[in-house]
Amino acid sequence: MGLTLTWLSVIILIPLAGLFLKTLELSPAQFWEILTSRRTLNALRISFGLSFAAACVNLVMGTIIVWALVRYRFPGRRIFDAIVDIPFALPTAVAGVALTQLFAQKGWLGAPLAELGIKVAFTPIGIFIAMVFIGIPFVVRTVQPVLIDLDPEIEEAAASLGANRWHTVFRVILPSLIPALLTGFALAFARAVGEYGSVIFIAGNLPNVSEIAPLLIVIRLSEFRYADATAIAVIMLLASFVIILAVNRLQRWAQIRIPAH
């Protein structure tokens, strides 16, 4: 226990304490002014709003991908399974440059979209796509082992009792996957909120339009406004903690409910 607490303190608690101590250099009025400034509110709205939307998309699409990889056998399945891990191994800056080139107005995907009047690169849509890209593996790799361990005979038993496919999915399979789904959602959301490298290249970084909160923190640091930067970081930390805590509570509730189900 002592070794665990020491290592936890060195790696996590002491840096976080330093963050709060630096923020205490600001008066309550100054802290509130930074929090309520238009640029800060817009940056937080973009970061948290798009992160939540990206995590929701990853939750749905990641579940579909997991289902296809686990329950079906098709040529190239192992290759597709390995492709899921590319966002883990790929440097974030490389991912950002690749997505920017792909979705630029003359890119392979950006050009057809531009003809439809949809601009992706250097807009909040580009930020959303980058967050989906880096978050999808968290859902897939969290849900995959749970679905593998789920005995297919449960589905056969439900079918023998007269359940159709939709009843089997929503009343038999999905309740068993809810804790893993919530965990994957929380991990994808947390990664998207703190993502920097893959986002800044495709975002455009226009204040109040496509500027994310991590970038605003870096800007304040480059301006030597360290207390302002830590104040924004504290706001992000507290908001992320509250959201992840709520997701974890839902996860614990689902784990308690599953045996009764």
C-alpha cells in the first residue's frame, strides 16, 4: 500500500497539486474572469461538446465493429482487427497531418465533400473526425473481450424460447455489455478531451470558432501567463472528473443490475 500510494503521488497527485497551487495565485475575481471569458467558454464548449459527440459515435460504431470482428468469419478479418489499433501506434501529429491532407478541399475525401458544400478541414467538423479517429480503439478493445467471453449458447437459448433477433440483442446481449460499453465510452471521451496533436493540424485553430481548450492552454503558456493556463487546466480537470465519475457510477450501477437481470 505504501509503495502504491508513493508511486501514485509522484506520478499523479503531486503534479495535480502543483496545478492547483499555481492557480491559487489568481484572486477569485481573476479566476472567474478567465472562466467566463468568451474565448475560454468557446474553447471548452468545442472541446467537451465535440468530445462527447465523438464518444457517442464511437460507442455505436465501435460496437458494430466489435460484433463483426467477433461473430463473423470473413477474409481479411485479422487485418481489419489489426487496423483498429493504428490510432494507438500512430503518432498524433502524423495522424493530424494525414487527416488534414485527406479532408482538405483538394484531398481524396475533402474534394467530393467540397462539391457538396461541406468543408471539413479547418472547421469543427475536422476536429470531430480527428476525435472519432483517436477514440474508436478504446471502445473496440474494451468491449471485444467481453463479447468473446459471452457464450453464444445464451442467444440460442433465447431463440428457443421464442425471442426474435432484436429481443435477443437488447434483452440478452446488450445488458451484459453495458459495463464494458460505458468504460469504452469514458476512455474515448477522456482521450478526446485531452487530444492535442491530431486536432490542431485539422482544426484551423480560429479563436471562438475551432480553437480547442488544450491549444488555448498552450497559447497562454507561450504568453508566459502561467496562472491563466493552469486556471483553464483546472476547469478542464474538474469538468472531466465530474463527467467520468458520473459514467463510472453508471457503470457500477449496471454491474449491480446485471446479475439480477
